[in-house]
Amino acid sequence: MNAAATQLEQRTLQAERTQKVFITDCEGPISKNDNAYELTEHFIPNGSALFALLSKYDDVQADIIEKLGYKAGDTLKLILPFLRAFGVTNEKMENFSTKNILLVPGAKDMLQFVRSIMPSFMVSTSYQQYMQALCNAVDFPLKNVYCTELNLDKYQISRKETEKLRCLKEEIVSMPMIKIPENALSINDFSERDRQTIQRLDEVFWKKISDMESSKMLREVNPVGGFEKAKAVQEIVTNVGVKSYDVMYVGDSITDIQSFQLVGDNKGLTVSFNGNSYAVREAEIAVLSDNAAVTSVLAEVFSHYGRKGVLELVREWSYSGLGQYCSPILQSQMSQLYPKTLPKIEIVTSANKKRLMKESTAFRKTIRGEAVGGLG
């Protein structure tokens, strides 16, 4: 072992003795999918426009208005009455999800590797039908997954209500896309047009649909996003018997904000993997990569040397740095994948945060596509 690695080992001896835990979001760090968006696009006419607007409305409710009881990711319950009105069932969701999984290159190998060195979990806002299909595809235990439980077949709606929902869908897709002003602090910072759109969507969901039979979906389905993700992280920490600083959390979107804050405030490691602006804003490390192998590198270093070791590696992110901190197998894998230039990875600071938010958001769209990459 070289001198630098020996010094690092001495400084982080306690970290080696402590059990570490790996927790990751699914869509983004593991797969390229946004399953709820894809279901809506496939089964509902003009569904892409419907989902995109509701996703932006979700961002407003969760991050700007901070509506009581509302959390990032609740788009996944807002969309359910419309999916049901267009005949979507559990079976259709399962079949579609199984046939349309798009993994980030290297994700399956990464998950298998990380599972071999520490307890590993997925905490995802995704519906359970998709997560079951994803776990089958990557050979990951479903018992180590927290996701949105859903039995869509449970909810029966009348023909009359179906027609009302279809009419509301037509109204929503005709609305202009909401634009969230940079540094917006309240609804008053929005344009008059967008305030009217938000107000009308409030009426649709919290008045019109609340009087329908399908309102049960809005009351009973509880997407695992925002504070529910953080709650899952805390449950994992308790069950495994570690501290929050023993956690490496990987996320990519607004639904990961509270988890990033929980882990970060307790000196755990928070990683934005091809994250949008919300994720980069809250994470300690930003990764821009077309392959999940870089997550293996960070996880291995974290398991041996803790957060401080990862930060030292990132500060000297280079082939020689990999040689100092990583196993020969991962060094070889990274050299084969990236013979000339390693993927971008930086510690997020006040000086580079805005730049990384823009760069990561743009890179995210090249990996996941313009439509999915642009969602919150």
C-alpha cells in the first residue's frame, strides 16, 4: 500500500470498523425510466403533456408553497384517477413495466458489487409494480426496497365519473406549462398566467376530484417521496443498527431533498447522480456519468474509509487517485470504460453550485431524454 493510502487508513481506522449502509433512489441512479410518466404517456392520449404539467405543479406545491401534507413525488397519486379513467389496471402496469425497463449501463453490476460489501437498499417513489419488475431485472431483493404501494384494481369508478375525468384531462393538457422563476419564494413570484393555472389545478384536485369516488386514490395512496423517503432512510438506519453518518445516499431529484438533508446533516455521504437542480442543490457530491460504475467506486471507498475518504478521492479525482483508493478490479474497470477522461465528479460548494446545477441538468437530459430528464 502506498504512503497516501496508509495515511488515509490511519486517519479513518474507526470508519473501517463501522458498518456502512448504501441507499439509492431507483429512477435516475439505476434506471433511465420515469415509469409513471411513461405509463401516462402510453395509456392516456396526450399523456406526456398531462404528466409534465402535473409534475411541475408538484414542484410548486412541494418546494414553493409547501402545502401542508403535500410532498415531492405526489404526482404519482394525482395521476391515478386519470390512469383509472383510461382503463389502466394492475396487470397492464406490470406488463408495461416489465417490457420497458431501461437500465443505466453498469447498474446491475454496480448493485451486485455494492451488495457484496455492505447492506444495500433502494428507496423509490416508483409504483411497486415497476419496482418488482426492476428487481427481477437486476436480481435485487424486493425486501430491501421501499416504494409506493398501489392496488389500482381496488378503485372502481362509474362511467359518468370516467367521462368527467376525461374532460378534466382535456382541460389540463390545454393549460400552459408552468414556469418556476429562479429563486422564487412564494406564489406571488409567478406570472399572472401561471398563478391562474396553479389556482385552477388547486380547484381540480382539491375541490372537483375531492367530491368524486376516485378521490379515495388521493387520500389512500401514499407515494414514497420527500419526507416519506427520509422516513424510510431513518427506518433503515434503525433496523440495520447504524448511525446516519454511516449512510451513503444516492439520489437525483426533488423527491430526494429531505433524504439528502437527513443524511448530510448527520455527516453521512450524499451523492447526486445525474441529478436535476434540486438534487445538486442539496447533495455534497455531484456525479455526471453515463455509467453506474462510478457509484461502485464511491461506495467501495466509503465502505473502507468513510465520507472523509470519499471526499479526499474526489478532490484528487484522477487515474492516480483511483490507484490510491480503489481495488485493482475497479481501477481496471474504470480504465476500460474511460481510457482517456474520467466522468465528471465534484464536491458541491457555494462557488460551483449554480454551474453544477446547470451542467448536471443538461447532462441528465442527454442520458434520460429531454422529456424525462426535464421532470422534477
